[in-house]
Amino acid sequence: MSAPLLEAAGLHKSFGATPALAGAGFSISAGEIVAVMGPSGSGKSTLLHCLAGILAPDDGTIRFRGQDLVQMSDAGRSALRRGEFGFVFQRGRLVPELTCLENVALPLRLTGTGRRDAERQAMAWLERLEVADTGAQRPGEISGGQSQRVAVARALVTDPSVVFADEPTGSLDSLNGERVMRLLTLAARESGSAVVLVTHETRVAAYSDREVIVRDGRTRSEEFVR
Amino acid sequence: MPLGHTLLGLLEAGPRHGYDLKRAYDERFGRDRSLPYGQVYATLSRLLKHGYVEVEGVESGDGPDRKRYTITDEGITDIERWLAQPESPEPYLRSTLYTKVVLAMLTRRSATSVLDTQRREHLRLMRELTARKIAGDLIDQLICDHALFHLEADLRWLELTTARLADLERTVLS
């Protein structure tokens, strides 16, 4: 197995007196899809937020390509999130004032790509996710399934090393959930992006290469199956 | 799988030779296990005896495949009745998994490891079916999804039972 792309050890994080993570570990290799599973309140979303540099752990180490995320400056972490990470949340979290095309182009614009080039790449991603027809519409005008596919396009447009997906099918019916998972995993595999997939649904986890189980803030890793 | 009704249904679409019937069956329903010839002809002769199918024509030559079978009005009525009738849902009340969990407790072995081992095996199969579904067509998707939803239900039971092990142990060992 190659060196991990992203790895964490001994993560602790409490919110007030409530411990969310109590010594959690994690590791993912380039291009790998790992499901993070566990009951509600087990700490799986907190783990994802720490791994993505959104939350700072109280204790423990997180390394991305060997760089320590915990010691990094806020500016350094932000740059890493923009350039190397992509995000898909339970509900699209698209910018309501922008069209879907502008939403997908946004991460490229933030990293300095010109408008025309950014929108050309964004359109190619909307086509890949089978939602090219939503380009001129605003998020409020499209369905939940469509907006989740726009969100996947936005997450992948920068060709990220890691996509963090937090319950990406949580707000969708079975058919749309299947469609989002199929397109997300196919696109990530084609681009070579790793995916950290937080889910409580085993049918969604079955799209991954392996799973990590979080219980009471601790992690347990299942063996590789591929 | 009620083979008689399946063959009748395929024959309702149009008369066929035994071999064509087997091929049509394999294409739609036999992706995991194709239908042996012997079974096709045994079933056809039973359907003939009941008057649900008849031989429409026999071409010159040897072998049973010379016969063309067609569905009769009685056959159509029979398949209509079968399609309209609901299937009895599986009661799922006798579970080997439940037995294993209780026996592990009674013999002072680890019920957790019984559940964990099963969970891994279920997920392994779910990944296999998901991979097949992604690579396959709509028919593969429907077949695999049916299995995936059932496996998911098992996994939810495994999860819930894991959470209830302490209570169960008190009940079993009291």
C-alpha cells in the first residue's frame, strides 16, 4: 500500500464538557474511497470536519501529504481547502444568489482562474453530472437531486486530492441517492480523487473500498476488500 | 422461482421453441444461474398435460426442439390469476443469526465477534453487488438493488442487536 495521503492519530475534540472524539485515528490513500460509519452522535461528522481542517482538534495529529494540518496557519489551511479539498454536504449548500454554473465555477474563480475558463470547465462538470440544463438556473429553482449533483460538480471542479462528503444522500429519495452516489464515485475514480464518505446508510457505504466505524468518538477500521 | 408461470408468461408474448424459451428465460431471469434444458422440457410437458400450452407445429427432424409451443386460453387465465395474487411476505422469524448470537452467549463466547464477523461478510457482499450494479444495465441494477435492500435490513438488525447485547445477555443468562 502506498503512503497515506491524509492520516490522523489520537484525535480528541470536546464541545464544552461533551467529548465528540476520544482518540480517533484515520488514514486514506490517494484515489481511495473510505466510508466513515457509526450511530448518530458517534463523532463521525466531527472527525470529517477535523480531517478537512474546518475544526481544530483539542489534541492529536492530522497530516496531509506529510504536512501537519494542526500546526498550519489559518491562511495555509484555507489555501489547502480551496486547492486540494472538495466538499459535498447533506444539502447542497449552494450560493442561492448565483446560477448553478456560477456556483460550480466559484472554487476555480477563488483560486484565480478567469471567468471564461472557469465557466467552461464548470459546464463540462455539469454535463458529466447530467445536470447541464441547470446551468442558467438558481439553486432555488431546481430539485434536491439536481442540486446535490451540482454540489458534486462544484466539489470536483478543482480536481481535488480529497473530496469530503458528509451524508451526501441524506436528504434524497432512494433513486436520487443512488444516482448521486454512482456519479460521485465514478467521477472521483476517473479523476483519481480520494473520497471520505460519512454516512449511516450501509447501501451508501457499499460504494466505498472499505469502512471506518466510529463509536463513542473512537475509530475501528475494517480490512481492505479490494 | 415458479418456473411454470415464468415460462407461461414468456410464451404469452409469442410461440417459441423450447430452446428459444430457455434463451429468453436466461436473458431476463437466469443471469446468475441459467436454466437447464431438462427442466425446460419437463416443465413444458407438465404445462401441456394441464392444457396451459399446446404444440403449434412440429418441424421435420429429430429432437424435442422441433416443437413450437403456444399458450392456450387456459394458460392465459392461469398466468393472470398468478400475477394478480400477492406473494406471501417472508416471515423472517427463524434466523440462524439470532440462534448464533444466543448460543454464543450461552456458551460464554463473544457474541460481539459473531455480529462483527457477520457484518463484515454482509458488507463484502454489498460491495460486490454495488460494483456489479455500477457496471451493469438496468436489469442488473434491479436484481442487485433487491438483494442490497434485504442485506441492508439484516445489517440494521445487526447494528441494533450490537447496541442491545448487554440487555440480551441479562435476559439469556438469567
